[in-house]
Amino acid sequence: MKIWFDGKLVDQEEAKVSVFDHGALYGDGVFEGIRFYSGKVFRLQEHIVRLFDSMRYLMIDCPWSFEEVCAATEETVAASGLTDGYIRLVVTRGVGDLGLNPRNCPKPSMFIIVQNIALYPKEMYEKGLSMITSSFRRPNPDILCQQVKSLNYLNGISAKIEAVQQGAGEALMLNQRGNVAECTGDNIFIVRNGVVMTPPLTEGALGGITRHAVMDICAELGIPCEEHVMNRFDVLSADECFLTGTAAEVIAATSLDGRTIGTGQAGPITRRILERFHTLVRE
């Protein structure tokens, strides 16, 4: 396997990050998860825009330009020999000392990994996945801004542990007001009376690229799609529910905390969106 590491493609064994890298020491860095289909990267520029926005927020001065990062991503995909797969693009603060001060890290580091990925088992895509409501809340943006796709995923990992321990596929995460934010790594949508709804980003959700793609699909198919503040009642009383994410793509969620959502199966609007999504990514 070839990995793009700080400016060149190297063998997997040569792609090594220093133990003094602040990405490893403190989770100080950003990343993007990106999909490619039939050798073509899906919405590459949107992903790299988000990457650069996250770096700007954290004051990470990337040594590579926007165009160079796009080219490096496509170069790594080509070197993988895969036609379909998943890209993990990581930018760390770089090597520093054991203190927190980011100014002691003179140069960021970047690496790009290309692999196959299956976030959920195949049967979950066919039957829908179960969710639990996590006891861990999404923090307010003045504590940790969810629009920054940082290496600090402990909040989501803690919720994912709860889901795994309870035998569920995913965990629903609420914000500090008890409203629905998102899941551990996916955005959430519900369908009620033919209208697709998703929480606004101000409720603590990441601006997902697949989320944007689904909203575009709804507009194309003539399906009303709106941002709405929602709570657990809205999810439990929905006709349909589905999750979106780069790794997850689009997957129905059919229960929450042991209670069935809708018919307990992927609903007709979810199936329409999923079918169009599968066509879109190949175009």
C-alpha cells in the first residue's frame, strides 16, 4: 500500500509520525474522510474547502496549497489501484515538545491513506440499524466547535462505546439543551408527512458533505427538505429516519432505545434518496 506522506508516496512501513507530533500527543490536527467511486473522488473540492476552513480555525499554516492537496489526493487514489474506496486525509500540527504551545511546532505534517471501508455490516443496510440515545452530549461551540473536523473525537467515541455496549449500531447525540445534534459520526434525517427534516448546524452537527448531497438530491427529486430543531420525540414519532456520512453513505435507522421508528424498515423516501445517491456518486 502506498501512502502520501509529507510530499511523496511511500510504502506503508515508511509512513511514520513522530511520537512528538502534537496530533498524536494532543489530538491537535484536522482530517477529512472522502469517498471515491469508479476511480473518481466524490465532491473532492468541498472536502478540501472544509479541510482548509478547519485548519484556518486552528491556525495551522498548511505548507501545501489547495490545488496541491487536491492533486495529492487524486495521486494517492491512482496509486492504490482501487476503483472504489475511502480516503483518510490527515493534517497534524507537526512535531513539537511536550508542552501545549502550538508555536513550538514549526511545520505541520500531512498524510493520505486510501483503503476499502465498511462502516456498518451489510445486513444493517438491508434492514436498518438500531440506535440508542447517548448519555454524552455534544458540547456547546464555545467548548468545542463541531464545524472543525478535528482529530479530537473522544466525545463521539465515548458515545459509540455506549452503543456497542448496548448492542446498537449507532448512538444519537443530543446537545446541551436536549435537542438532537447528530450521531457519533453521521448526520441524522427524519421524514414526517413527506417532508425530510434535519437539525440545523447550530444545534451541534457537522456540516457533512453527504448531508449536503442528500439535500441536493431532495431538491432534484422534488422532496421537501427543511432544517428543523428536533428532540427525541420527533425521531420516535417520525415516519422514517436515516443517517448520512461519507463512510456510512446513506443508511436507514429503524429503532431508537428499543422503540421502532416508522414501520421498522427503510421507508419509501429513504429508498428513493438512497437509489439516487448510488447513481449520483457514479456520475
